[in-house]
Amino acid sequence: MSPRSVIAVREAEWQTVANRKEVLASQFEQIATAAADRMLQELKSPRKIPLAVLNPVAGVAIDKVAILRGDSISTIRHIHSIDIQDEDIVAFCVSRSEKRAKAAVVEVQALPDAEQAPSANTRNRNPRKH
């Protein structure tokens, strides 16, 4: 395929994408307009569809129209970062080393002398008689 053919195919495909974006933008404009109109109706009449449902529909549709038409003027980026310094690590290690296990003394009765208590070896010296 020659470079001119590749460019022609690329331009034709891009035009298809651009056309589809325009159709979608038009559809989302209609959705946003219908949702906004319905919100006004709902405010004036007994509610059948909660405004809590219509509001996000209108907002999403308006956002999509702006994006598809290239009208988006802002980009929101959430950046999460942690800047740990050497002294932060040292402070953490020191705080962890200062925590000691809590222990308590438990009093128990003294074990009986070996002479008084039967041992495991002497317990069953008499086999059962049948």
C-alpha cells in the first residue's frame, strides 16, 4: 500500500470517527435537554421521577456533550503522594520500639509433690481384669 493510500484510509476512518462523535454529541445534547425539561416539569407537578435521578442524567449528558465537542476547559487530576523523610522513618521506628507488651503476674496454686501425685508412668500399672 502506498503512503498516499494509507493517508487516504486514515483520513476516511478519522472522518467516520468525527462523524460518530458529532452524532453522539447531538444525542447527549438531546438527553441533557430532555432531562432538564423533565426536571422543570417535575418541579411544577407531583413528582413521578425523583429529581435525584434526573440531576445526574442531565449532568452526565452535559459533560459528554462538552467532551465530544471539545469544549472541555478543565481537567481534574487527583495526585496522591507521600513524601517520607529519613526523620519520619526514624520517628516511626522509635515509636514502635517504645511499645512494650503488657504483662501481669498470675498467681497459681502450687503443684502437688511428685510423691503425692500419680505420674503418667505409674497411673495405669494395674491392667483391667476381664
